[in-house]
Amino acid sequence: MNILLRIVGVVVLVAALCIGFFIHKFGIGYWDTVSDWGATGDFFGGILNPIIALTSLFLIMHTLIQNQEALAQTKEALEQSEKAIEQSNLALEQNKEMLKINNEELRMSRDELSKTVDAQEEQAKHAEMQRFEDTFFSLLEYLNGLKLGSNNNFKEDLRDILQLTNMGHEKLCERERHNLNLSCGKSKMSNYPYVNEYFRALYQVLKFVALHHPENEAIANVEDLKGCKSNSQMKTYSSILRSALSGEVILLLALNCYETEGVEFNKYKILVEYFSMFEHIHFKYVEVRLNSFQKAIDYYYEKGAFGDNKIMAKMRNEK
């Protein structure tokens, strides 16, 4: 911009000097002839035209130089833009790689968290199962501590309780006679407090297995078990419990859960049926009216109470 102003200033100064010399020599006024006007025009044209042409040339050259500089700057700017774009692309690629790494780390963190949660859940289940087993075996130990067989008169008491008879009830139907036999045995059991104490403890063990086993979260009440199939995990513990019961105790259990009125022993009966507590029942301890006792408990208990007991299955097939 400064160069342009200088060039214009020089041109104006030269033009002013030419006019000044002309006026100083020839003065100011109107010429009388056309030739005088032509000579004046030639004077100013001869002097000013080359100056103006040279000035135009300088201006064109200056414009070209400015354009070249602008093009060079533009080219440099484009090159810088390309470099910036390359750097941006490189940064994007790096960000992409970092994002992949972060995603992989996040996935691994999720997997680790999932494994940790699974491990904690497994530990919680193991701890819950451990608490269940500790309580179960504590109850079983308490039950075994009662040991009906340790009573010196137990054998005689058992025979007395199981002395069932149909005599004097000929007018009753078969089912009524069988129920009367169970009622007779049940009433006799009330005369032996240590027997009743044992079966109360046995009920608590069965109830604990049914309601507190970790695999049985859906069952809240004993009544909900009625008609249901036993859970295999729970049946493992009921089988352990059943294996601790002698043949005499299983027979007494059949009498203990019997009732003709009320629902006092209804839950006990449901548990016995649910866990198939009579699956290994046998009748060698019943010396009188064997067939009557079998039919009596068959009438009273659901089929599930006997599991796969072959003696009871045979009796049902003979009906």
C-alpha cells in the first residue's frame, strides 16, 4: 500500500511540474489556433503518457507480485491445512485405537465385575447352604440325642401301641375299622411323653428342610407343599433324616400324624407325604392284624408318602 501511494505521488508531482513549467513559459490562456492546442496536447501527452504507462506497468507488476505472494500464502495455507487434516486424521485414528482399547478394557472390566458378582453370589449361596446344613445337622444331632430306642421299655411300649385289632367292630365298614385302628394306636401314644417329644422334634426338622432350604425360595408355608413333587435337593436331606429313623419309629410316625378331627397334624401329614417318609416302611414289628395296619395307613395317606415302596404297591395291586 505504501509503494502504491509513492508511485501515485511521483506521477502527480511530475504532472504538476510539467504544468508548472508550461505555465511559467507560456502563461495561462486560450490559444487562438487549433495548431496551438495540438502542440499543447502533444507536449503534455509526450511527457505524461510515458510516465502514466510506466506507472501502469509498475502497478501491474506490483499486482502480479501481490497475486503471487497471495497464491504462495494460499498454497502454504493449503499445505498447512493438509498437514492439519493429516494430523486430525492421525488423531482420529489414535482416538479410534484408544476407543477400541477403552472398549476392550471396559468389556474386560464388565467381565471381571460379572465374575466377581457371580463369585459373590456363589459365595453367598455357599454360605447360605453352609448355614442351612449346620442348622440341619444340629437339629438332627438333637433328634438323635432323644433316641427312642434308649428307653429300656421302648420295645414293650411299641408292642402295646401297635396292638391293633378289628374285634368288636364287625358292623363298621372296612375303612371305618382301619381308621379306628389308627385312632386306637394314636390314643395309646399319648401315654408316652418321650415318644411325643421325639415326634415334635422330628416335625421341626422336616419343616426346616421344607421351608429353609436355599433351593426352595418359592415355598412360604407348609400348606403350599400339598400335592407338589419333592425337590431333589431337599429330598437329599430328608433321605438323610429318614435313614436315621428306625423301622419302629417310622411305624409310630404313621400313627402320630393320624387325626380324625381338626387340623393339628395336617401340616405334619403334608410333610410326611411330600418327603415320602414311608418309602422304606416295613411291618415286621406289627404282630397283630398286619394287613389291617397296612390298609389303614394306605387309606389315610396319599400315595406319595410311600414313594417306591414295593410292599404297599403290591397291596394296592391286590385290591
